[in-house]
Amino acid sequence: MYKIREMTPSTLETDLPQVAMVHHHTWLTTYVGLVPQRYLDTLSFESRLETWRKNSANIGTNRHFFVAEHDGKIIGYADCGAVREQDTGCDGELYGFYILQEHQQRGIGRLLLEAVKTNLRSRGFQKMLVWVLSANPSRAFYERTGGVFIREQFLEIGGEQLLETGYGYDLGHR
């Protein structure tokens, strides 16, 4: 059974190591062949955890973070907040969206995406942006769930320029 819940300041201490593990592991499984291997070889759990600890101060205020759990362990996450690039026609953004490979294709992505959309909608956001590497086969998920192509741009990872695609979701208001 899968459970989606919002991470809060009171759960950070126990959640962040699990989130860092998901982040680290998904990069090593998802991005092989998509980003330079020399970059992937530099990634470590410890560096991910340090980054998450440094960037956790605004979780629960400006940045909202949702985790998917299975048997009490975090197996995926999504975080959202105000859009970082103003020229997209969006005001909200899905920043990160990762699910361990062995738990994909089970509906967890849709549950996390809905939690993010509901959160952004409740905070008055009208349209959500998400960026995905154009070569990532998982980008089809965003198309299937109603994401509309906005534009492409280049992103530098490991010294290489990689094409990414931006998708927008109309959040509407219920």
C-alpha cells in the first residue's frame, strides 16, 4: 500500500536521509545514457543529503514537499513552489519528481502529481511548469497526464548541454 503525505519541518530529520537516498538512486538509474557518465560517477548519497539539508529551510512555507511511502519507507517525492523562470506563462512549478524504479508504473506518479497540483491550486497558483530532459522516456508521463508543451531550452549537466522540455498544466480552480 502506498501513502502520500506532506513533509513538514517536524519530519525533516527523519525524511531527509530517505529523500536523499531516493534522489541519489533515481539519478543513477534514470539518467544513465542521458547525462554524462562522468557526472553520474561524481554523485554520492552524502552530497545529496548535504544539499537537501542546506535547502530545507523553506520547506512547508514557500516550498512544499510530498513523499510517497511504501511499508514506512519513502520511495518517491515531489516538491513545488513558485516558478523560477518568469517567461514561461506559469506561476507555479514542480521542481523535482522522482520515484524509485522498482515502484514506477503503479500509479504513484499520478498520486504525487495530484498532491502537487492540489497544493499549488490551494495557494492560488494558476498554471504549473515542469521541466524534463527531452531524451528521458518518462517525459511521456507528463504528456499523458495533461501537460502541454511550452518550450525547450538547454541545461548544462556535467559540462554538456542537454535539451529539456517544459510542460505546463492549467491548475484551474475548483
